[in-house]
Amino acid sequence: MTRSKYALGIDYGTESARVLLVDVATGEEVATSVYEYRDGVIDEVLPGTDIRLPPDFALQNPADYIEALRQTVPAVLATAGVSAADVVGIGTDFTACTMLPIDKHGVPLCMKPEWRENPYAWVKLWKHHAAQPEANRLNAIARERGEAFLARYGGKISSEWLIPKIWETLNKAPQVYEAADRFIEAADWIVLQLTGNERRNSCTAGYKAIWNKQSGYPSDDFFAALDPRLRHVVDEKLSRHIYPLGERAGGLTKEMAQLTGLREGTAVAVGNVDAHVSVPAVTVVEPGRMVMIMGTSTCHMVLGTEQHIVEGMCGVVEDGIIPGYFGYEAGQSGVGDIFAWFVDHAVPPEYHEEARRRGLNVHQVLEERAAQQRPGEHGLLALDWWNGNRSILVDVDLSGLLVGATLATRAEDIYRALIEATAFGTRIIMETFEKSGVKVNEVVACGGLPERNKLLMQLYVDITGREFKIAQSKLAGALGAAMFGAVAAGKAAGGYDTIFAAAQKMAHLKDEVYRPNVEHRPVYDQLYAEYVRLYDTFGRGENPVMKTLKRIRAEALGVGGGSAVCP
Amino acid sequence: MTRSKYALGIDYGTESARVLLVDVATGEEVATSVYEYRDGVIDEVLPGTDIRLPPDFALQNPADYIEALRQTVPAVLATAGVSAADVVGIGTDFTACTMLPIDKHGVPLCMKPEWRENPYAWVKLWKHHAAQPEANRLNAIARERGEAFLARYGGKISSEWLIPKIWETLNKAPQVYEAADRFIEAADWIVLQLTGNERRNSCTAGYKAIWNKQSGYPSDDFFAALDPRLRHVVDEKLSRHIYPLGERAGGLTKEMAQLTGLREGTAVAVGNVDAHVSVPAVTVVEPGRMVMIMGTSTCHMVLGTEQHIVEGMCGVVEDGIIPGYFGYEAGQSGVGDIFAWFVDHAVPPEYHEEARRRGLNVHQVLEERAAQQRPGEHGLLALDWWNGNRSILVDVDLSGLLVGATLATRAEDIYRALIEATAFGTRIIMETFEKSGVKVNEVVACGGLPERNKLLMQLYVDITGREFKIAQSKLAGALGAAMFGAVAAGKAAGGYDTIFAAAQKMAHLKDEVYRPNVEHRPVYDQLYAEYVRLYDTFGRGENPVMKTLKRIRAEALGVGGGSAVCP
């Protein structure tokens, strides 16, 4: 009997990094370790200084990314009792667009004494929102020029993405822009650190940097129309070499081998993004099955064999999720965080007391009561736009709406209506995909919500009319990264030659399947029709009251108005 | 120096009767006493029996009305140290339409052993809602026949009013209908008890019994179209003799003098209604000044010199409030009860804890926080239809709507938006009156809310652009009744010859005046325009989602749908 081989997945999240050691043959998760970033999300004061950050800033310290390796990798090897010789490959995934300026040796500018006190020299985290003016101008100019790329991104480039973030640095800190040899996704920077090789991945390039496999980046003329100094930004500050997912970026350097306790030369995969890397980890490597990562927000991913333009999606990228397919991404910007808002700010004391008495949380008390209702019984309907609408309207200035309230309305009624509203929002996304030629036959759900709330799952199933399956792993991101690590190693070295082969062995679903209740479907079809009508009335300009209210609010507060983003 | 003269006002409310002894010369309130009805609102079991009541029933026991006199009148005389000889007049007011069947001696059928166990023999309280099917049919038939009276009542006769309630008894308990010598408003029955004279008052006849000073009741043909057995209902079961407000109904009987400790022959005024009797008590005896009685719901009353048809009002009645004027009534069916719903069902624990800690109530905590906001700052807008819409849409199937919610929305934001929504609703009523030729130059507010919530008053003023004054009396109903009692006595007996003269001496306002803040007006004009647009979209059939939700809810619960009422 041969010894088991292992792959290591490193999942860089917003607050922490999680490392997972996986048996390559079975996908068994044998050890895990978490490192909470010491500097976390930097949004008030620059670490080690008194420098206060402007509003909408969200930075990170790249030293935390390295420290995560030092703390976690030796720990999982020790816990599992696995020898470094049996770890055949390493994969990583990252939040995106999380980007930083580096010098010609790959050193982050913020690690250099002369730049430490300049916020623009640090890592801009995905949720850094200070580049909104640049995004607005970029979108206006792209529309004016009729740039074809806009349609691939639902008509809007988000302020969270790479080009607005670079342009913001040029505008606000031209000396940082000047000093930067390159700007790079953290997803690619960590691979550069591990291997010594810069191998920019097709996922972040496609979804966050307006790159396309066929047509490349936008033209130099387009960049010059933004700002003459940006004309050569791609050649000067980025790279036109983009590598498909699963490819071997290189072998682990000697320094990194020492830091981690792994063997020098261990195969490292090109970088990836947390959401996208989860797709094969939940068994999906073919068209027709949508992956929904359901947490504070929801990310919808589905594969296709052709490039279709789908209204309001976040992006379509060839090889962006699984090599050989077009990866489609859509999203709902508020899901779990709406339910959390509701529990924190709109549920009366008796529910909190009951939860405390019974050792439950408030969500469980609300779920229990709401689950006793028949569809439509609460008499409510909501538009789930508490955090704007990502797909398919791509409009952050939309807001939440609730209709049907009476003096008999109770907290569980509103709670259920909010869940239903997010499910209606998902149904619109699915129907929009299908209308555009991208099939959605069934759904695999992962993330925190499907585990925690059975009522929610059944409502999604009844409302969308699709079967939902649940991923087995609670660490889909890290598992997916490990799978790509195994592919980077290749079959000869004990891994796999393709992500398809890896998925067949390493990815698993739970036995549990949620199936639509046929008796509930007609009522939800009626309610969905009403939802769509409100959606169109308030979301497509017929009654722009939500924008008017935001404008009046901004004027009352003496600040500028909001604006539209597809993060 | 002559001894002071006094008038007694007896205010029959939903849960209790309140008696007030007033100095006729000054309006000084010298003593008061409250009697809580022993049987209260009877909506579950018939008193002294095991008989369970059907849904939507709300009955009262007329014995409570008599017991109230026995308990309270001697008490206020004793407290005040006033001699019965110095009480010149008695006035009463009642909830309406609160009605009962009586025999030819005026004895309520429910007081007779043979009828005690029949619910239809008891007093139907104003909020008895079981006559909705009859109201629906009455409205349909009236519309078909083109009955002119409908326009005087906003296009709909309420299930709470007299004719539907009588018809319900005919349908459900024809033996009670048969045994009843007459049906009578409790307002008139109590006067019958006090004086031995049946003197039906013009206020309940006009607002609740479809009577009109010029044209009388609907035709016998109309009643026959409802049901052939109703053809002669007016002559057989009611009366065509209607008496204007303030008239002397008669002198106190010997029996009632013994019961109350007052003198036999003391002048008693014809009956009146709690809301309407408050108008002169808050100094309003002329056109142009609207009286708003603001509590769980709001009643708007204004006088005019001509009969105009105003959209969605509850009624216009000549001599219905003040003799010589047309009395206009409109209403908002949910005001204070929406705020109470919000506090009970949608405010998180921290606000309740703060209130407890600081010895305040939750409304005060919310008011304090909401008062710090600038107009429009919360970014919300609501339709205040949690309890349907009375004026101007006359539709109980409408429901509440909130738009503009975000993850940053807090309880005080929604609280303020709900108050503003009720103020926008009042502004629509005012503008509808003015458009129809009924002037509303300023407002006098009374009831519980104006006393309790300064923010609410300022928002009403800023939103309507009218000055608001506040009634001095907290017992406007009982004071108004006492004033009409003084008028029934007449000047020669130490009272007054007219309600105008009585109002000049006995009615007072507080010094405090709420004046519009000119800086807030433009923002509220913008928000009002948005409110009107939502009002029209959801209230006038363009998007009937509220009715669809109620229908789906009713189907889910397996019950019949709701229907429209103007109570």
C-alpha cells in the first residue's frame, strides 16, 4: 500500500487566512488552521502611525499574508502528522480585486520605509470604495466611446475593480503611481512570493481587470481617454501575460520552503479567487449547474460553452472558472446581511428573550415561527435591495422596500418575506441567464447560509423551482485551492492532470437534496409576478423614488450623492 | 356675588364613561370621574352565559351605561362640593354607530329574559364588523341605482354604520328584528333614559344613518331593493324626527334624578358623538379651522357654509357638528396605533433597555433620536396604511409600505418616517378639502398624541404648512357635551342660548402654537410629491399588489377576502 498524497489549499479571506490539508485521492480534509490577520481590515488608522484614513478606505498589510504561511502551514503538517514529502501541490485563492503596488523585485511599496506612511502604497482590499469617482468617469467614457467590453460586465465597471483603483492612486498619489514598478492582484503577488514567478491568473484578469482572452485589455486609446498618463498603463504597470487556472506557476522557493516546512520545488498553482475556486470544490465542472455561494451576499456562478451577453451580470470570462468554459458570474449584494440587519435592528425584545431562554439564536426563533406559515400567509412582499442591487440591475442606489404591512404583521412575517425576496432575486438572475442562452438546471449551494437555515433552502427551492444540493465541505474555497494545487502537481507527481479529474475524486456533495414542493409553486409564481412588477417599477426608472430619497438624504447630510457599482 | 353655575358632560367611550363637571362661566373643569364598563367590549362570550360570539362581533351591555351614571355623577358632585341646584344642564356624547334594538317602552331587548341569550339583542358597538357582507351588498346596489347619497360618504357606506347593522340582524336573527319596536343609537337611547323623550340627534342620523336634512333618508324603494322586508324600515323601526344639536331633549326624569343626585327637570341636550362634540370644545365654531382628534386613529372635522362633495370623506352633514353649518368629517384609520405597533413589534431591545434605564417610554427614546435628524436624512418614505386608508381612498384592503431601507436604517429612522407618512396623509386630506372648496387655514389638535409628542406636532406643521394650536382640555369630548348641556339649559337658566356663546366662554386653547419651519418646507414638498405618487400608484389601482397580497393571504388561511369600509 502506497502512502497517501496531500495537497494544500490556502484561502486568503477578508479577516483571516485558512489553510486546509486534503487527501488527494479522496478529498478528505485532514487538517486545518486559521490565522487572523494582525492588522485585519485597515480602515481607520495606518498601522504604526497616527495617520487617519479618508472615508471609504479599506487596506491590508501584505506582511499578514506571509505571516499566515508561517503560522499555519507547519501547524497543519504537524496536526496531520503528514510529511512534507507527501504534499504534492499548493493552491491559493484570494479576495479580489485586492491589489497592491510593488517594486521591480516584487516588494510591496508599503514595506519600504520611504512609502510606509502613504496609504496608497498599501494593499487596497476588495471593499476599498474610494475609487468611486474614477469608476463613474470610466463608465461614462466607456459608454461614450461605445466600448464593447462594458456589455461583458453588465454595463458597469465597479469601483472595487483594478483600473479604478489604479487610477485613484494616480489621481491622489501620483508619486506612488510613479514609484510602482507594477500593480498586481494579491492573488498573483502571493504566488510570486511562493514561486519567484509572476504568473497573473485569468480569473482576476478577466473578472477584475477588464481583460479578455480574445481581445485582451481595453485599447491604449481608451486608457488615454481616461487620462493621458494611463495610455501605456498595461505595458508599464501590468502585464499582458495571463495564465489559465490550474497551471503550475512554479516550484516553491527555498526561502518559502524554509518558512513553511514544505519541500523546495513543491508545485504551486496560479492564483485564484475565493468565490470562483469554490466551483469545482462543490463538484461543478460542467455547464447547467449553478453554484451559489450564500453568505452576507450571494455569488452565482455557472459555466457555458459560448459567450453570451447576460443582462446585469458581474462578468463573463473565458477560462475564468474552469479551463475550456466561459465562466459567468452574477451576484446579490445583500442576502445574509439583510437578515442580520433585521435581527439586530427590527426584532422586538421577546424574540431575543426566547432565544436566550432556549439556548438558540434569534434567527432560529424566527425561522421556527416562519416555517409554520403557508406561502403567502404573511401578506407581505419585499424588494431585497437593502444593500443595492448587483444583478441584474447593477445599481447601488436602489434600496429596500416592504409592502403589505398591517397591525397584525409580526417579526417572523417580515423575516420570511425578506428571505423570499432574496429568493425571488435569485430567480430573476436564473431566468435572465436562461433567457440569454445559459442553462441553469440545478443548483449547488455552499457558504454559511445553506448550513444554517433549512427554511431558507426550502423557500429558494420552492421559489426557483430547481433542486438544490449542498456542498459537503464547509471550506469550499480552501478545498478548491487544494484541488488546483493537485492539478499543478500533475498526475505523475501524485496529483491530477485536470481539474475535471480532481473534482471527480476530491469534491463531494451531501446526500441531502432540497426538492420543490409542488403545492407551493403556484402561490410563489403569483408572488414572483408581483415581485417582478415592483422590481421593474422601482428598478428600471419608472418610479425613481429610491434614487430621489438617496439624493435628498445626501443633501440633508451635506454630502455627495451615491452612485452605481457592480462589485 | 352670585353662586357659580355648572354643566355636566357625560362622555361614553369604548371602554369607559367619563363625567366632567364644568363651570359654565369659565369652562373651568372642577371635577371628573370615570366608570370602566363592567362588561367592557363583549367580543368573546355573552355575559352570564357560555355563548361564544362569532368572529368580528363587538357588543356592549346597556346596563353599563346606566351604572356609569349611578357611579360617577354623585361622585363628581361630592368631589366638587357643588349642589345639584347649581347644575343647569346635562350633555352627553357617545361612540357611534353604537346601536341597539329596544321595545316600545325603550327597554333594550337584551335586558329582557327572553332575549338575553341572543347576541343580536345586545348593543352592537361601533367596531362590530360582522355586517360587512351587508355593507358590500348595500354599496353595490346603491351604485347600481345611482343613489345620490353615496357621494356624501366618500362613495361607500361602512359596515360599522346603522343600516348594515340593522340588515345583519334581519338576516341573522329575523326574530330579533321582528321583536324590536325600534333600533336606536345608544347616543339617543341614553337621552331617552335621562328624559323619557326619544329625540334622535342630527349628528348620528346624518353621519351614520344616511339621513340628510334636505332629502331625509334613502327612499323606501332603495330599502326594498336591499330586501323587501326593509321597505318600511325607517317608519317601522327608526324615526323621521331628527333634532339639531344643542336642543333641549327634555328635563331629567324623577327616576334619573334619584339615581344621579341631580334635580328633576334639569335640562338635557340631545345626544351627540364623541368626535363631533369635541369641535366646539376646542373653540372651533366657524369654517376654515380644522379640528384633528389625534389618537390611535385621527378624525378630521371642518365646517363649511355650503355642501361640497369631497373625495373620500366620511360624511358631510348639515347641522351635523355645529347648527347652521355643514359639518365635514374625514379620517385616517391608523395613526397612533401604527406607532404603537412599531414600538411593540419592530424596535430592538436596546431601545427598550434605554427607556427602562432612563425612566422613559420607548416612544420618548425614539422621538428624542428622531428629533435630531434633518428632514429627509433617514432616506425613507412610507405609506401609512397599516390599518387601511379611510380618507381619501376609503379602502380597508390597502396596507403599509416602506421604501428606502438600507443596512444603515435604524428604528428611529422608521419611526420618524411613519410619523411623516401620517402627516402626508393629513396633507392629502387638507388639499382634497381645499380643492373641493372647503377651506383649511389652520388646525386645532386634540386627543392623546399632540400632548405626548412634540416632534410629531412639528412634523405635521412642517409637512402641512399650517399652524397647529392645541386644545387646553384633555377631556374635549366631555367638555363639549357639558357645553351642549349649558346650551340646552339656555341663558335664562344660567347657561347659554347658543353653542357659539358657550364656546366663547367655556372653550380654550393652550398658548403654545406650532408654526412651520420655512427651511424644512422645500424638502417636505419634495417628499410629499413622492408620497402622492406612491399613494396614487398603490391606492388607485395602477398597481393593486396590496389587494393581491390580501387575497393570497386569505386563500392561504382559507378565509374570505377583506373588503372596503369607511368606518
